[in-house]
Amino acid sequence: MPGPLARGYSPRGGCGNDITRTCHYGKYRHRTVSTERLVAYIDGFNLYYGLREARLRSSRWLDLGGMCRSLLKPHQQLRLVRYFTSRIRSNSSAAKRQSVYIDALLAHGGIEIDFGQFLSSPTRCRNCGIVRQRHEEKRTDVNIAVRLLEDAYDDRFDTAMVVSGDSDLVPPIKSVRSRFPDKRVLVAAPPKRWSTQLGQAANAALQISALTVRSNRLPDPVVAPSGARLRAPSGWLPAVESHASPRRPT
């Protein structure tokens, strides 16, 4: 399995595919790198379950924009984060935690959210015969594909960063690369969510490290425009940081 820096990409180093311009003034040679616009497309549940599997539950109060910016090269500029998720309906406490996080992301700024949906269907246990409702998220991969292609057609990015390990996104990534050869697609796989197929479809691929996740947390609280103070749900930050209050001098 590849390490944090996998194929064809180094966040703070050079790359053979950089957009560059070289100028000559007398005997001096100056190399200027043009600004590269980047839009991030984040598969919310793929990222969430990757954090859980990587034992990063206490880092779920994650600053998505900060995480993406930490992966950029010096000449790249993050223009927008697109976050794709679905509203939880089956569990009221989980739905409340999710709503607080979504509100905090929007209040923090620089993000647009696309919602899919959960569909429920009856499933019978093979062992005991009990029928339960199975809840399955739908439309996220389709929503990502649509936005990715729309933004490419509208020339909103030079590089697209796809944060997912879902191989269902291979076709839209290949489509962007074939129809827009001057644009690049970078796959940033969440922890424990590496997909070889997805990495091979992109121009470059990397694995988001645990250190990157831990280094990019939202403020606690996030203050909304209304003045509401949005605090991390219990367990979404390390115990020493969550809701900590400064000591008064004695």
C-alpha cells in the first residue's frame, strides 16, 4: 500500500506537470510559476468511515478547507471546497451531531454542500430470519461526477482534488482527463480508503496521513453569523482540547 505521498505528487515540492513560465532578463534567468486554481470534491461518508477505521474518531471535528490547503503546492490556490453527504434520518443523536458539524463547516466558510439521500429497504437476516431496515446512501458518487464535469466545462479549476477512495468515480475522472487534457485530477485518498483503480485513473494520487487530519481541526467553538456558538460533539476532539476552558489565574 502506498505511503502518504504516492504517485506523481508532492505537496510542497516540484512536479513535471507544473504550469510554468520562464523569462530571461539579461544574463539572469527567472522561473515564474503561475497560479493554479484548485477545487476540492470531498466524499463525506467515505472520509468519515476512513477516519473511524484509522482510529481518528477524535479528529472528526475536521477543518476540510485547512486539510485541503495543507496538501497544496506553493503555486496552487484553493478556490472552493465541495462537500458531498446525505442527511442522516435513522438515528436522531447521529443526525444532531451531523447537523452541528454541517452548520460549523458552513459558518467557517469556503464550502458548498451537495446532499444525496438515504434509502431504506427491508433486509432479512440469514441466521435468525428477523427483518430489519437497511439504510444506504445514494447519489453521492453521481453528485460528485456531475459537479466535477460541470466545473470542468465552466473552467472553474485547473486541478481538481477528489477526496475519496470510491472506485465508482473512475469514469468521471477519466472523462475529465480525456475531454480537458489541460486540466489535472488529483486523488487524495482518506485514511484506510486507498483505491488503486482510482489512483491510476488520475494524474496523481496520494494518501491523506493521520498527521494531516490531526493538524486541521475546526475552532471549538465555531461562531456562526447569527452569533450561535457551535461546539464539537462529544468525542469529536481529543478530551484535553474538547470544550476546554482556560484556567483563571490564582
